[in-house]
Amino acid sequence: MIPGKKSGVGRHLILFYNSLWGWPEDIPSSSGLPPDVDVTTDLRRFSEARAVVFHIPSLGGIERLRKPEGQIWVAWWKESERQFPRLDDQSFMSRFDLTMSHRRDADVFTSLEREVLGYAEAMTETEPTVTDEMVASLRGQLGDSALVELTAVIAFANFTTRPNVALGIESDGFAASCGLRPLAGRAVVGS
């Protein structure tokens, strides 16, 4: 996804323009990245960055910021559009080349990750809709042990959220912002 290097530069630089609510521990380190990739939060290096990642909900104004030719701007968020309407503002979001979020249509997911998300959704439907084809594909890509582990993690996450539905506890709107329909109607709890 990162375009070719500028001439004379042997490394790629990813700049995290701002952090998730000012918490520096949310900025990834370069460990685990390819050897020619560096990560920084040093805004003085903006013009040399190949990609700039912006945490949208905590981002101030960027109207005066000019994108150098070839630089990629990434919109990053974990929050719900319901809480941060700016995420639904198409004129603002059109400034970014890629999205990195909880949404299945985010640009950062691989085809395998999208398949895992589809499996999780199918598994957690009120009437599960998992197909043999889904299982066979994931088994072929992950292996038996990883498929069992994935299934157990999804089941546990689903188990821990079901009481919220039963008690009528409202969500933060992540499912709605992703275009997912509710798993169940709102429960009415007597007094």
C-alpha cells in the first residue's frame, strides 16, 4: 500500500500525527515491521513521511495542512460514528486515502481477516448461519488448532455480550455504524 520510496531515501516512514486520546502507548513501535519501515510521532518529519496516520476523533483542525505528493493519509479510529459525527462527514473524510477502523469495509483488513469477521458474524447470529464452506476455507488457511481457538474466542465474546441484550443495555453503536442489523430486539426489564 505504501508507494515507492523517494529517491535517495532507503526507508519508509510512518508518522502518527496524533495519538488515541493522547496516550503514547497506543502508537505502535517499529518492532515486527519490515526492516525498512520506521514509525514516529515527530511532527517535524511530516514532509518526509510516506504515510501519515490521523486519529480522527481526537484530531483538531487540519485545514491548513498540505499533503506532499505521493504521501498517503490514513484515517484511524476505534470509536463509533454515533459518538463522533465527524466520521460520517464525507467532505472531511474525503481527505484521507485509507481507513483503519473497526468497520469491515476499512482498507486495512486482508481477505482472511474479512473472512474471519464474516465467520464471527455468522457464528453469533441468533440462529447461526455458519456454512461448511466458511469452515473449510478457514480451516485451509488457519489449520485445525487455530480454527478451534478462533471459534472459542468468538463464542466467549458472544457469551459475554448476551447479558447486555437481556438487560437492555445499549451499545455504543458500532454495529449500527457498520450497517449490521441487531441480533435481538431490546429486552423489557420489569421493575
